[in-house]
Amino acid sequence: FGASAPGSSPLRVYMYDLPARFNLGLMDPSFRDGTRVSAANFPAWRWNDGLRRQHSVEYWMMASLMNDDDSPEEFTPEAVRVWDPNSADVFFVPFFASLSFNLYVRNMTEVDTIDEQLQVEIVNFLRSSKYWKRSQGRDHVIAVHHPNAFRHHRGSVNASIFIVADFGRIMKISRLSKDVVAPYPHMVESYLNDAVDDPYESRKTLLFFRGRTRRKDEGKIRTRLHKLLHGTEGVIYDEAYASEEGFRTSTEQMRASKFCLHPAGDTPSSCRLFDAIVSHCVPVIVSDKIELPFESELDYKEFSIFFSDEEALTPGYMVSELRKVSKQEWTKMWSKLRSVAHHFEFQYPTKKDDAVNMIWRQVRQKVPTVKLAIHRSRRLKIPDWW
């Protein structure tokens, strides 16, 4: 797998020019509505705290479209910005919906928040766009990575291509056929010097997990796993909260562990999977309804181990199965992790086959289906019979 087919053109993306209050103004008050944004003044991502970084995909996608036309490129990116909407394959809506939720919502029972007001404005803006009307929004790309992003009005734009973390809270309005699963930006530092002679023997811990064990919904399994695994020989299962010191500790322990546990959070996914990948710690995924990023190109079975909820909660079963993995089998998975880790890096400027380019490539794969739906909708005289 790899980049698009030789000779193929990048995805042509028209990015709406939204007022700064919908995107960069949420990061930096100096970006006021009407500020001209370019590669020269595009701000660096400046937060490392918890959810703001974990759900910052919208920022990195916007950043990837900010390269100046005359800037040198070491590679052809998967998506390029076009200024003529009539030449676009898709339309990107640069609304930082996840950041808006994290900034403006303190209590889920609040009403008429600034976050909700921004959602209403975006819906009204899109409905007035002739390009939205032309496709009923099918060729528009909207990031709703946080499970509560755009929560009040995403049903009004659900014909669009959503960029999601998972389908935990949007199963009824979203689907894998049109939407793109994107990774969380990892919170631990990437392991760039993992070249020990014998990685299997150097990693003394069998299985590692560190994080919050009291979660909602599907994440309730974490408490049950804690009771089951805590105190097991070779297993570290610690309760912890997000902090800089916590990330440093997790970084060290992931690099010293053969396997890293990834149970569901409040929704089927969590950041730990991607922390494990960039730490070259073989992920152990326990989540019955998880969907994974870039799965049309990556075979996760080559570098991860999966257990159903039932298997994981069977006393002794999961640890017993992990102990059966031979040194040769584990080393093969470790080697594969090292070769795929770059696909999970968010960076600006982007690099070949990094996370943002992979996301845009996944969007590109949706375009033929989108065009089919648009063309059919234009000629049907009766409601679709499928």
C-alpha cells in the first residue's frame, strides 16, 4: 500500500472561507473575523492537554490546505486546495466543532451555548450555499471527531462526509460507506530510536494500561478489567488522569511493555491505541464495536491482537493467550508497528503518507460513491427504491 496510483491527481478541495470565530479564533483571539489567513500566519497547534489535542483533527486538515501555491513540495500531497469551487471534488467546512465543544460547553444540560449558536450559523450558511444545494451536502467534508462535536445539529448535515473517531454516538446518522474514521493525535512521544537488538527481551512488562477506569457506556468494561487484572504478574493496570507527568510515565512504560491494552472509552475508541502504535507496543484491542482508521489499506491483525468483551472478561483467558504469543510472532508484529507508525503522525507541514494525507486519501475513496449518489438524485422521478 502507499500513495495514490502513479500519475493520479490529488484530491481537489475547495475550503470555505469562514469567519475566524469558527476556527482559528477559537485558538487565538488575535484571529478576528475578517483576518486573512495564509501559510505565513497560520498558528502552530499550542495545546497538549487532553481532549483538545486528542480531537484536533479539524485543525490539521485545515492546516494541510494552507500551503502557498509556490511553496516547494518534497512530495505530491493527497489533497490540494482549489480556489474555483466548480473545479472541486469535495468541499471542506473548516469548523472546529470539537474545539468549540471543549471551549464552550461546561455542562451537557446547558442551553443556547456559544457552541450551539455556531452550529446554527454553520447549518444556515451551508443551506444557503448553491454548492451545498447542488449535492444536498454529499460532497462536503465535516470533522466531527469528538463524540459530542456538532451534537445539536449534525443530523442536519449528515449527508456529508464526516471525519469521525468512531460511530459510538452517531450510529443512527452515520455510516462507514460514506464517512472516514480518523486516528486520535497521539499524546505520548513517538519512539524514534527503537532499534534495540532484542526488543522482546528488553520489554519486561507483559501487558500495560494506564488511564481512567471509571467511564460511561461501553467504557464501563474498564472497571471490570481493573478488578480482573490488577495484581496479575507481568501486568500493570493503573488508574490515572491526563497530565504531563502522566504522559511521561506512560511513554516510559509503553516502551517497556510487550502489549498495551486498549479497552473502549466512553465510546468504542480511545487515544491509547495510537499511543501504543507510536510506542511500538503491540495493541491489545478490547472493543466489540470499534472501527479503525485506514483499514482499507492497513491490516490491523498484522500488528494488533483482538479480544471480544466476553473473552477479555473471562478470568485468566486474555493473559494466558498473550503468554502464548511466541517471541518470533511478537517480533514480527513489533516490526510491522515500526513500519506503519508514520501513518499516525499529525504534523504541519504534512509529510508523505502521514495521518492527514491518509485521511484525505480515505476521503478520495468516497468520491465515486458520492458522485454516483449525486447523479442518481438528479434524474430520479420517484423516491429511491433501494
